Amino acid sequence: RLAVKEAHPWQHIGIALGLPMILLFDIVVPCIIYYSWYRARRLSWQAACDGTVSEPGQSCPLPPPPEFNSAILGSAIASFGIGELWILLARVHRLFMQPDVCAPLLSTSRWQLDATSWVYLMAMLIALVPFLTGSTLVIPHLYLYGPSALMGFLGIMMVISVVRPFNIPININSQPKGTPLRPFIYYAAEDFMAVDGLQDREFRTRFNDRYETNHMFRRFFLNLTLWWTLGVCVYIGSVSAVIWTLEFHYAFGLSLGILFSYISCWAAATVVWVNVEMKREHEAYE
């Protein structure tokens, strides 16, 4: 077994609250902010229409209410980033305060953190691009591409890691420089289990040794990275279809729903796949 340490999620409350914080601030709060505003505008417009329509069945002469407002969309999108920021700060806190416990094996300073923290920070910054562009060009649909920009950046990193691997010029986690780049999901899995899963450095050692000595393990992470790359493509394509074909007030909520549906489906399939693969490897090496 790779994960042998008995760890309770409440040993690090910041990490334990990560998923609830993401669900709250990435779905619930943005929808409350936007749809409360939209409903208020619709009710106000309906009341104004009732005052101008004199006969039943007569259409309202007033223009329909706006479906978006820059300030409201800005607040909703800002809320979306709180969940991601919470996760990032929680794992950075653990890496910074307990580097001897969970930091990468080749880490020489607590400021180095791990690969996942730096990639996640870059992805969050890139997710701001659609928001800033939508504000400047007054293209409200671009606001909805914030999560897609984040996932798209991660997807590009996945493609780079499997299409043309190269010798890395720096240490990445527990892998020394000058060795071939490994599939993206390998690094994500190492960091997630060691830091978020509270398996610490002992896991990193076993994980790295397994990858270097087991060809089935290496092939598995290549396939797993391709699987998540496919997921990113499916997600961005689905979101784009929703954003550009539905009315904005429908696309807003549905685009968030698609994001978490995609993550849930791909994560569930990954869990099943991991269990099957680990059993297969165990039988092969008995």
C-alpha cells in the first residue's frame, strides 16, 4: 500500500473545510448573488408592466430588464475565487509550517512549497483574464469563462507533460532536475496525498519508488493524465455550448453546474479506476 498512514481529516481543519468552502463559494453564493439581483429586476419590471398594460393579454411596451450588471457579475465571480483561495492557503499553511513533515523530498526551503501550489496559483491568476477582459470590453459572456480558463490552463499543462516530455531543468517535487518530465497527474497525486491527504513525506518516498520501478504504474499515470485531458476538453466544449446558445440568466447557473458535474464524474471514475489498477498491480506482483 502507498497510503498507510491513518489520518483523520480534522487533523487539519483548513484542508477538511476545503470542499464545503468550494461548494459554498463556487456554487451557492454566486447563484444567490446573481439570481437575487435578477429576480428583483424582473419583479420591478413586471410591476412597471402591470401599470402600463390596460387590457389582459396585451404585451408589455417596456423593454425587458437587463440580464446582467457588471457590479453584480463582479461580486459573483469574486465569490467564486474564495473557495479556490481557501484551498490554496490551507495547503500552503501546512507546507510552510510543517516542511519537514509534508514538503517534497528535495525541498531545501519552506518557501519552495510544492508543484501543485505554484501551478494552482498560476491557474487562479489566469482565471482572472476572462473577468478583466469582459469588464473592459463589456462582453458579459466572458465572465462565465473564468473557471474554463483555469481548467484550460491545467489542460495545457497535461498535454505538455505527455505529448513531448523533456528533461526538467529544475527539481519538481521529489524528482531531481535532468530527469524526464512525468505525467501531470503524477505530480498532482503526489502532492494531494502527501499534503491534503495527510500522508506526508513517507508517502512521497513510496510513491516515487513505485513510479521508478513499476512500468504498470508509469503507464497508469500516463493514461490517467490523458483521461483528465479529455475531461477538460469535454467540459470547455459543454460550457461554450451553454454560454453561447442559452440566455444569459440560464447560462450563468448551468455553467457552474457543468463544472461540478464534470469534476464529480471524472473524479468518481478515477477513484474506481485507481482501485481496479491497484488490485491488478497487487495481483501481478504477488
